[in-house]
Amino acid sequence: MQTSSSSLPFAHQPPWIFALFAALIAFGIYRRFRRNFGAQALRPVAMGIRIGLLAIIGVALAPLAARSLSFAVFGAGGIGAGVVLAALAATRTRFESRPNGIYYIPHTYTGLLVSALFVGRLIYRVFELYTRGDLDGAQRPSSMVQTPLTLGLLYVLVAYYVCYLGCVLWKARAPLISASTSS
């Protein structure tokens, strides 16, 4: 379905709005990829909040997985792949105790793979909507998850970060306990 630019609610916005929106998206993607490199401060509260939010997103996507057998298969496959990748990354994560706190060094390649899968699919989906001229459809949240592959990749991301952050918090307990008893 082709839509005219006058029917789009954002069609009459100044160009700097789009530039600002694109810059914010680029900054968010940069931050996501940046978390895959170097030592990251262990922040249990923030990590717990992130786990909770991602778990809520995963549960909220469950009705989409119940649409059909293919959505359910891709959803379950995404969860399985995310858990396997998280376990792999968690076994290769290292911890450092520094004067200003405990840091963890994530497995770079696994985090990059998960981030690249998600960002690549997101870019492809937005490009697909743009080339079809279905920008009205892009405003409906459910429109971004119209294929089983997209749902599966979302579940890879959700399962990976929920499991990975949970494993990091679990593994960090030993350094935290040993650091507090040696003081």
C-alpha cells in the first residue's frame, strides 16, 4: 500500500528533527557496541533492572510467538540460541578487582555477533518498510515483528542479555565475597 507524504503525521517536520532522531539512534547503537569492548564496571542494580526490563519485553512478545507454528519455532530457536551464546560468553568473561570496584571484561566476539544480528535485522526491516512506502505501518509497534525471523532475532537478543547478565552477576559473587572478606 503506497501512502502519500501528506498522510504521514511526521511528513511536515523540519529536516533537523530527522537528523536528531538519526543521531540518537546512532548513539544508541554505538553504546550497545561499546559495551562489548574493554572492562565494564559491575553495577548489580543497573544490571538487575536491565534483566527485569528485558524479561518483561520477552513476556510481552509471547503472544506474537503464539501466532503460528513458524513464529513459535523461531521464537523458541531464538531463545535457545540466545541461551547458548550467553553461556559461551559467560565462560569467557573475566573479572578484575580494581581500587574503584569490580569490573568484568565481556567476550567481545559473542556480544558483537548478537548486537550485529539485531542491528542488521532492524536496519533491513526499516529499509524494507521504506522501500515499500509503508511508513504508516512503521508507526504500529507490531509492524516491526511481522516475520518469524525478526521475532527469533529479538528473542536471541532478549535471551542472550537476560542469561548473560544473570551469569555475570552470579559469577561476580565470588570475587565480591572474597574482596569483602580480605579487607
